[in-house]
Amino acid sequence: MEQKLQSVVNTLTKKKKPRVVVLCGAGISTKAGIPDFRSPETGLYSNLQKLSLPYAEAVFDIEYFRKKPQAFYTLAEELYPGKFSPTKFHYFIRLLQDKQLLKRVYTQNIDTLERIAGVKDEYIVEAHGSFATNHCIDCRAEMSSEELKRQMDDKASGGIPRCAKCKGYVKPDIVFFGEGLPARFFDLWDDDSEEIDLAIVAGTSLTVYPFASLPAEVEANAIRLLINKEHCGDFKQNPRKTDVLALEDIDEVAETLARLCGWEDDLRRLVETTSNDDESDTSSNIDEAKVRSEAIASSITETETKEETKEETEESADIEDLSKQLSGLSGIGKQGKIPKSDQ
Ligand SMILES: [Zn+2]
């Protein structure tokens, strides 16, 4: 592995002002205790059944939310960030920022762990939105997360956050079925894609579009590093001579990279000083919070690429069902093309 990573390490440590872009997905958050939806114990399916929805994906359907926001807010209790701590890989991204090497991190995750690790807003693109900001669905007025949480917790008043201006329902800016991806995603990628020396693709099987098309758009003079359990996407379909594959544990690769760059202590310090939750807390929450945001986001994957993942879909009919029902989360699963939103 160390041998394989050499060109990456050279870019990070020897090249003058290298520009690094990180493209990531569900896999980087599994070590945080956020279960992969493929794990049968996630409880997502049964939790959704309890909500008596007309169909499961309604929970992330903007039109259904307009009529019955209770369903989403019941689930949001379990999804809400704060129960989990960033992984070593999240801190590795932070380290790239601190070393002034990070151009941007594009994440499919809605768990905000990049932010919690200390990556600044300007460097983060949450392609599928997140819980970090909230807006009224009618007049678009913004609501702070503190206020949103306060109203969620105010069960006497129904627990549904309402706009102070127009009384419309307020929801976190997670991309729902029927909504487009954030304009920021398209705008920044247009520029970023031309200015990359190293693209680190981590924890994503590259099946959710348009996100999955990003690695192919990285210019030929850049090095692409894939850190994932399996060889996938453009790395598999259109391999480049300079591609680096690290098909291993993501946190271990992050540690190895840090060590090879001579940043081992920096990474350890970041993990130690930035994590405020103790380990026992984090692990006990794993069972409690069975439904996790990233797990849902990643479930979109399956619907989009049934043909490519036949062998996986045979694993379990339930998983297939689950992903079908949840494909609406970001409005990506069902549509071939994503409309650009002005969100
Ligand atoms: Zn409003």
C-alpha cells in the first residue's frame, strides 16, 4: 500500500501548492457508527413503517411534506446530527485544510461530520444538502438550527418548526425528492474541476448521479486516488495510468497517508483535541440511532444502477425494497437528469 500511495504522497508533499479535492460518500462515515444501509439491522425499514406513510419515500417527498410534515420530523429526531463524531478520514480532510492544500470537499453525506471535524463552510459542498441550514418552504426565510431544534423539541406545540414570518413549514436543506441539487454544487464544480492536482474519491461506490460523474470530469493531468472497499465507477470503466487504488479501510488509508507525509502527529492531535465525545457515548448511540442520514442517502445508489449491481441486489430482496422506497430522498433516484435549483 505504501508503494502504491507514493505518487499521492509526492503530490501532497513535493509539489508546489497542490490543489486537492475530496469527493466522498457514505463509506467515510460508517466508522462514526452510522450504519451502512446494507446492514440488515439499520431498522430504517421498520421505522418508516411505523409512520403510516402512503408510501415510504413520501417521508422525503416535498409535496407530501407540505401536507404532512410530521412524518419527516418523526424521522428527523433519529437523523439529527450531534450523536456522532467524525472519523480519522474526516480529520484527514481537516488536516488538508490546515495545510492549505484543500480546494474543496464534495460530500454526498448529510451528517455534517466534515463541519464537525472543523472544515470551514467555504471548503464544503454538501451535494445532497444537510441539516446545517434550514428554510421556510413557502417564503424561503432562513431559520437557525438552534431555533429549529427548539421547535422540534417543543412537543406541546406539535414539534413542527414554523416560519416566524409566514407560518409556513420549515425544513432542513436536505435535498428532497422533487427538489434540485444546490446551485453551489454545479457552480463550484465548474471552476474546481479544472484546477485539481489530486482528487481523493473516498467511501462512495459512484453510482448516484450527477455526483458519480465527477471523477470522470477530473482533468487528465490530475492524480485520482480511490479509497473504497471496491473498485468502481470511472476508475473501473475508464482507468487511467496515473490512478491510485487503495481498496482498503478508509481510516487506515488516512493514517497511512498522514504517516507517509510526515503528518502523523498533526492528525493525532486533531483527533484528540477536536473530538469532544467519549468513545463509549458514541458506540452506545449506534444501536439507539438506527436510522442515519448517510445510510439513507447512500440507498439512492441501488435504484439508480440496478443493472450494474445485479450481484448485489441478489443479496437481499429487502435491501432492494428499501432502496426503492427511499430513492426519493434527494430527488436523484428517479430522474435521469437533475434540474439546477436556485436554492
Ligand atoms: Zn415563511
